[in-house]
Amino acid sequence: MKQLVVIGNSAAGISAVEAIRKVDKTSKIIVISDEDYPSYYRCLISYYLAGQVREEKLLYRSESFYKENNIELRLNRKVMRVEPKRNRIILEDKSQLSYDSLLIATGASPKFPHLAGIKKRNVFGFRTIKDVKEIEKILPVAKNACILGGGLIGLKAAYALKKRNIEVKLIVKSKQVLSQMLDYKAAGFVQKKIEENGIELIFGQDAVEIIGDGELKAIKLDSGKVIGCSLVIVAKGVSPNTDLVKDTPINVREGIIANEFLQTNIPNIYTAGDVCEGFDLVLNAPSVNALWPIAVEQGRVAGQNMTGQGLKYQGSLGMNSLEFFGLAVVSLGIFKIKEDDPNFEEIKFLDEKQNIYKKLILKDNYLVGAVLVGDIRNSGVFLRLIRERINISSLKDKLLNENFGYPEIMDLVNQKENLYV
């Protein structure tokens, strides 16, 4: 009997084992997780902290899921090393586990800056349910918080804490929030909404020291300013969890490099999710796109291929969405280009009074990116145009019209589909 091992119990890992069990009812499947919590919606932890989602709603799959699918789940077990030549993995307790086929779906971890005092009590990441439960414990006595980083994770943490009546300061090293998702103009709308809801923004500065005698008392910025606080959340982005393949033949750049079948360069080792560096449709190159829907799709393809189906992964593209204090924002593909770059064309619409901003980025009459603020109704239409690489030269002047939608693109979609019939 074959033994299939999946390292990771989140979106990619769960999707993979579901795909495997659809066609393979007999192979032994072992899922290993370094967390001690059943599979949960990681993207909902900010709403849980905000008090808007109950804990039971966080569960992605019930505990009975594993028994029903004949899956052996090993929680709170960390894999330290993969040994491809011996078809085995080594766990933190020195135990070994062999495999016929392996999926590495280890996700990513928060980046913690190298600064004095970073390991003091009440300094947290914001990635896991454990982080949130630890933060929750100190909320009854916490009055104010500093969040280091103005990305999506930082904003979600700020939102959650503000909903819990904590005074929040957001420390952003760059000149805008969401610099990996929005251009400066779009970020301005989000920043306005943040400040309207009582969150203070500090731009162009960064923390250099966490101050306190064992327990956090304040942070010091590179400007010399000292801010008293009882809670710090580090939201400086994430790094793919690739340490387990360090010093192995498995190829790594930012993430573990995957081919079109989501195999690594070792044929019986696959990768999926936030640790996977797969093909990006817009960049036309490998990239890590650490998003839940992408992890689900990659896990499904990897799982099917672990059963020998030879399914090709079509690729992904960077996409993010959020609703922040009632303001909806979507970013797809390329969201920012160099000024006056002759290779790209921008189409924009702006209505400051209605808090609406739309920008489309085109290259050679193909849509390659979009930023939508306030009005995101056509985000699905634009995503399809990007993914399917549909020439939009005949629609260019209509893309941002009020009544533009799916009916306007269907002829072009059908024409492209007919090319492959």
C-alpha cells in the first residue's frame, strides 16, 4: 500500500487530500501540522479577534473529516528536514516517516525584523489562531497597540483591535499603506478611511527598538520618537516556510519551485500553497502568490497528480481584496507601473466625492492589471479578461463605462473558445 504524506493542514493540504481521496480510496494518507488546532480559515482570524466571527466558524474542515476520509492527522508535529534520496522526512522529535509521494504545503511565517527587544512579551505575529488567542488574553488590560507594517495583515490587525476598543497606531516605513497591492492614489482612499475611524498612521518611520524590562512598555522609532504601548503586532510580510528543504537538492528561490504539474525537481515531491513558487500568468514567470483561493487550486492539482493523473496547473496571478470600514478594494495582476513606461497603457476613472477610483493597466491590447476602489462590481469580468488573455482592443473605450459587464465580453470569450474547438 502506498503512503502519501502531506506536510501542512491548511487550504493547500486539505484540498490535496480531498482530490486524492476522490480517485484513491486505499493509499495511506498522513497529514502533518506544526499547529495544535484543526484546519481553519486563516483569512478569518482578524474577524475572530474583532469579535465578529465565533470560533466554531473558523473551522475549515470538521475533526470528523479526517476519520471519514481515512486520513491520519498528526498535530503539533514539526518537520525539520526532507531527505529526498531516502524518501523520508525527519521530525523535530527525531522520528522518521517514509513516503512514496510527498506534498510540501508548509505555508509561510511572519517576517520578524532584527531589532532590539523583539522577543519581549506581548510582541506578536498575526498569522495563526495561536497568535490571536494569545493577543486576546491581554486585551482586557491593553489600552493601546502599535502595528509594524502597513500591508494587508497590518490593516486587518488594526481593524480588529479598533473594533475591540484598543487605541491603534500603524507604523508604516513607506509613504503609503498597501504598497504591495495598491498605487499611491488608491492607497489614499484607504488611508482616509483608516484615519476617519480613529487609527493613527505614522509614515516614513520604522521601529528600531522594543522597550521594556522583560515586558513591552514602548517602541522607539528611527526618528527618535518613543511611543508607549502595551501590545505590538509585527506585520512586515511573510516568508515561505522552506527551511525543511534547506541543504537538499530541491530547488528554491523565494519559494519551492514547481513545474507545470506542481512537482519540484524531485518527481515524487510536490508543492502547493504559500510555500509554492508556481507560474504567474501576468508576469509570465514563476512567482509566489500567497492567497487562499490559489492555495486551494494548487492543492487540488497537486493532489490529483500525486495519484498519477498528469494534470497541468494553468497558473495564477496576484490578486487581493478587502473591505475596510465599509470601503471595498480589489487589486488584480500588475497594479503599478513606472511613470511614462511606453510598454503599458493606463485607463482611469476618479470620483473623489463618491470614494471611487478605477485603474486598468493594458499591455499590447491585453488587460494585465486592475485597481478598483469603492466600486468593485466588474472585478470578476476584469479577472477573466486577464486570466484568459483576451484581446480587448475593440472594447478599450468601454471598459470603465457604468453599464459595462459580462455581456460586453461574451462574444470575445466565445471567439477565443472556438479557436480551441
